[in-house]
Amino acid sequence: MQPPAQQQPLCLQTQGREFIELLGKSYVLHMLFFMSHNDGPVRFNHLRREIGITATTLSRRLDEMIRQGLVTREVFAEVPARVEYDLSEKGRTLGPILKSVFEWVGSNDFEGASE
């Protein structure tokens, strides 16, 4: 007789796994960190310059973060068009969790771990 199948945690199921994979993509943690320490919304080019990311990659990451509900996008009817990005309430609740992860990484030795 086999033991009962253990229910996988949500982070290993499809929705959760997509979110975890997003966190592992290039620049996502940089973007979340910058946006959480910025007072108010930020414009695309300001974010691009501050992080040092290409426009294409930034656009893709912002779209992914919007789909996950971490970032909001507001378009203003102006000429030229003005678009601002900000952390959503869901994105803001992630801040203390990431802070704990960053502190944990800082207090542990990962030198040579990628070899």
C-alpha cells in the first residue's frame, strides 16, 4: 500500500510556480527593490536608467509583473503620453518578505555556491 499523496504547496503548483519563476528572472528583484524604496509611481525611462536594463527587458518584466498583480500601470492622456508604474497593494505586501530573504542571504555564506 502506498502512502497518501502529499499535497504540494501552492508555490510548486502552476500559479505559484509561475510567480516563483518570475522572481528568478533577471532584474525582477532589482525592480521590486527599487520600486519599494521609491516614493510614489515611477516612469519607464527613470526605472530603466536607475536599474541599467534594456527597454525591451524592462517592458517584458513590467508586463509579467502586471499580470501577476504586483505592479499597476497608469496611462495619462497627455502629449507626449505619460505612463507611470507603481507597486500594487499585493506588490507592497511582498516587501517585508523580500527584506527577510535579503537579510537571510546576507547572513549566510554563499561564496562559491554557484560552482
